[in-house]
Amino acid sequence: MPTFVPFLLRWTARLSAIFVAGTYILFVAGELFSRPSAFPTQFREWSGIFLLTAACAGMILAWRKELTGALVSLITLAAFGVLIPMGQPAVLFIAAVPGTLYLMDWLVRRTLTGPVEA
């Protein structure tokens, strides 16, 4: 396998994570600074906010720990999808791209270097 593939995978994952997390931050900022929006009151709303924030935190964590960050991101997005059914699941698939790419990056790098013995 060419050596640029892991490099390309890692940086594609990082750039897509910046895009997804940045978009989420813009949505949150828009909700905080717009007057007519109501403050979340239900458990379901707070859990959705927490899960999406945890998914973005997983994407940031994956910069250093690919497997851990990817799993945090993908598991919290799956929990969000189960807890809050959306009319357009394509949004969740787009948000899952960085986690999937980080997981692929971890698998490719592990395959190239061989299993680590404890």
C-alpha cells in the first residue's frame, strides 16, 4: 500500500471533523444569540445537545487517539439517532464521516505496522 494513503486518510478525517464540529458550533451559537429561540427544557433536548457535543469532542479527541475518538464519536451519534429520530438521517451519516475515516485510518495504520504486543 502506498505510504500516502494513511496520510491522506488522517488529514481527510481531520478536515471533515473540523467542518462538522465547526458547523455544530455555528448552530449552537446561532441558537444562543437569537432572541426568539426557547431554552431547552425537556430531557430529550438536553440529551441531544449532550450527545452531539460528545460526538464533536470525540472528533477532536481522535486527533491524538484515533480509535478512542472514532468510537466515542460514532457511538454517541448512534445514540443520538436512536434517541431523536430525524426526518433526514443523511445529516447523521454526514456527521459520521469523520469518525468512520478515523476508524479506517486506525485500521490502515495498524495493518501497516502490525499488531502491538502487550
